[in-house]
Amino acid sequence: MMQLNRHRTGLVVGVFLGGWHVIWSALVWVGWGQPLIDFILWAHMIRVPYVVGPFDGAAAATLIAVTALAGYAIGIVLALIWNILHRESP
């Protein structure tokens, strides 16, 4: 079975999670964050008074950086687990 490269897997997951939060930050910036949250909660039949605040560039940059780094770490761990579980038998 194929072994995963830890660095590349970390980058893929990190870019995915960071990119997802770039999209979220852009939605908040253009004013679509609250309507999206309202729709998601409605579709899941959840009623919670979440309020999306105004766009804050420093908060957005922190969110993106932290989630990208967390994604990188998660990707490394997933690759390690995959590689352990898919070792070649002697």
C-alpha cells in the first residue's frame, strides 16, 4: 500500500482548512456571514442566538493562520497513522 508523505499531507490539510477560513472571512467581509449562519442553523433545525460580528482583519488573519497550522499538524498525524496502518508485511 502507498505511504503518505507527512509534509505534503500536512500541506494539503493545512491549505484546505486555511482556505475554508479565507472563504468564511470573505463572507463576513461582504456581509454574508450572518445570513449563511442563519441558513445553516435553520437547515439543521437549531435555534441558537449566534451573532456574526463586524469584519476584523487581525482576527481574520489569526483565524486563517491558526487553522492552517492546525490543519498542517492534523495532516502530519493522519499521514503517520496511515503509514503505520499500511506498513508492508515482511
